[in-house]
Amino acid sequence: MHTVTIVVVFAALTVILGLIFWMLLHWRRFRYETDRLTAWQDVFGRRGGKVALLTGVIALAVLVGGLLAYQAQLATGS
């Protein structure tokens, strides 16, 4: 079970870091935006910005859940 938890944590980290890297790659498109949603829409398109933000939030929730599950596994010793 440790292996599955570790894979889930690293997959979520990969998604989050990938989205951040993609935004940094396209810094010139949104550097003057003050609204986060508009900045994401400048990079990913109108619908893609919302999808990218939703994907990031879900990946963050999966990351937190995976880390909590890993901590619980270490605490029980299984």
C-alpha cells in the first residue's frame, strides 16, 4: 500500500508542477493581469483556464489526501 500512496503523491506533484511550469513558460502572456482566472485563461484559453484551475485544485486535494494517508500508514506501522 505504501507504493500506491507514493505513486499518487508523486503523480499529483507532477500535475501541479507541470501546470506551474507551463504558466511560467508563457509568462509574457499574462504578466500584466491582476486576476488569476484571466491569467490562466490567457495561457490555456477561455475554457482551458477553468479546466486547468480545476485540475490544479483536484491535484492539490489528491496530494493532501495522499500525504495524510501516507502519514497514517507510517503511524500504524502497516
